[in-house]
Amino acid sequence: MFDPIVQQPWLLYSLLALLGLIIGSFLNVVIYRYPLVLLHSWRQECTALLADAAGANNSATGASADANEKAADSPPPGIVWPASHCPKCKAGIRPWHNLPLLGFLLLRGKCRDCGAAISWRYPLVELLTAAMTVIIVWQFGLGWFSALWIVASYLLIVMTMIDLDHQLLPDPLTYSLLWLGLLGSASGITAVPPVDAIIGAASGYLLLWGFYHLFRLLTGKHGMGYGDFKLLAALAALLGWDMLPALILVASITGAVIGTLWLLIKRRDRQTQIPFGPFLALAGWTVLLFGSELQSIYF
Ligand SMILES: [Zn+2]
């Protein structure tokens, strides 16, 4: 059944691109809604903790009043339900406008009901998802290795966008990527020996953890978040510990260049925090595609 698809590369790549666009459209929903779900559950936990503390010593009235106010927050939407709506006017989005990419073009980037601009990042995430899906199969063929890296890429796209929006790399996402790396290695899918994957995970984490505490001792500032350590650990589990120098090199060079440009364009001062996760993700893809070339350059 799959023979004609595999024998016609253009058919295979078109189908993969279409699949990527559809999944990208779902990733957009996850990127927008998952942090809201997380923030809501954290707020509820804090409320419960503050209420406990207030019960324990009656002096903390201010905190408990504040906590009660926050508890009245409406629950966040689920990830899949309710259906998509315009964030500004809340009007439901018609099914044919919900099509990936095509919907954006049909609407010419504006909400049909209130005219609010729809962000370019929605079609951009869809295009990126489609591009990554096609590039990975084009480079590595059809097989388990490509399947693993396509899933990893989807996780990286979601983490990149959530980190840009909220300066946050949620544990369930970084840990999923870490398990993908460890199990991919254990099952022989990634060609990274399990010992290399485990050493990669531990040393990737420790390396950034060390940077972080050194930087904090020297400057008194927090340069990164713990999510960054976990993301590098996951990437090193996927690619092997010997790719750590290449990962760090690409992430810090692109981070420094793009970060500086960003500060200049946005005219922010140097105190502005720039998330590191997107550059780690970029480094992960770069090393996946050009790892051996990069290694030969610095050796
Ligand atoms: Zn609207």
C-alpha cells in the first residue's frame, strides 16, 4: 500500500508537508493553551499553600485574602476543548478558516469578526513544523530514527515558543525529550550507545548548572533557568555526550548574536532577560543535521 508513496518522492514529501501543517496547527493550540493550564494549576497550589499557612498562624490575613481573590480565577481552557476562537472578540472560528496556513491566507491575517490581526507566528509555526518533518525524512529516510526525531522536533518547537512567551520550559516537555533520548539509545534507534546517552544527560545538566552557579557567584544575577539544564541534558541524551561542545558552541554563538540584535532592535537595556531554550533547540537541530561537520571543524 505504501509502495507508490515511497517510490514517488514528491508524493511522499507533499504528504509529509501536509501532515506537518496539520500537526503544526495543533502545536499552535498546545503552545497557547498548555502554559495557561500550567499557570492555573500552580496558582491553585499556591492558593492552597497560602490558605494552609494562614490557618496555621492567623497573622497572615493579607496573604489569605489575596489568595482567595486569585482562587476566583476562571479555569483555563482544556488543550483540545473548547474549539478555537478569536482571543480578542471570542467569536468562534469557522472550520474552513481553521485550516492550517490556508485559513490564515483566506482571512488575510485578520479576524473575520472584529478585524484583529492574527499573529504571523501561527502560519510560521505550521510552516516550521512541515519543514522539519520533510527535512528529517529527506535526510534520514523513512524509519524509526526519523520518527523519533520528528517527535523530538515537535517537542522542541513547542518548548521554543513557550520559552519565548513565558520564559518557561515545562518539566513534562523537557523530561519527555530526555526519555525519548534515553529510550531511543537503549533500543538502538539513535545509534548513541546507552552509556554515552546517560553520560550526556548527566554532564549536559551539570555543565549548565555549573555555569549558572558560577555566573551567580560572580555577578549576583540569574543567567538561566533550571529548564535550560534539563533541555541540554535531553539533547545530549539524544545526540551523545561527545556532541556537547558543538551544542554549547552553536547555542551560545547564535544566542549572543541574535540576542544582541534583539536588544538593539527592541531598544531594551541589557537587563532584559532573553530565553536560552530557543537557542538550545536550534543547536539540537543544527547538530542533528551537521554534527559530524561541526566536530571536524573544531577538531
Ligand atoms: Zn475577533
